[in-house]
Amino acid sequence: MRSPALFYGAIVIAIIGIALGVYYLMGGIWHPILPAAHPKAVYSVHRFYAAAAFVVAVICIIGAVVARPRKA
């Protein structure tokens, strides 16, 4: 079933995933979402979380390609 809402929703989540991936790769910026035992950890680069965000973005892009609406 091809749904325009699913298509556009997947694109929005993919864009958010890419933005979060880039955000977590930036060092020296406060990352409030991460629980950290050490205060300096919230300012460091988080490659694991960046990779996870990029994986979510790729999955959503694939889902958007599969769910894209047919041309009329």
C-alpha cells in the first residue's frame, strides 16, 4: 500500500535523523539528550549515536522510496 502520508513522514524522519547524526558528530557542543555519568561526556563527539541516527535515516529513505505515491 502506497500512502502519501507514509512517504512524507519517512522523509521528515530521515531529515531529522541526518540532522541528529551531524549534531552528534560535532564536538564541543552540549548534547542534552544523552545521559552521562561524567560532565565532559556531554560535550564530546558521540560516534555511536551519530551512526544510529544515520542508520535510521537510511531506513527511512528506503521506506520512502518503497512507499512513494504513484504518478497519476
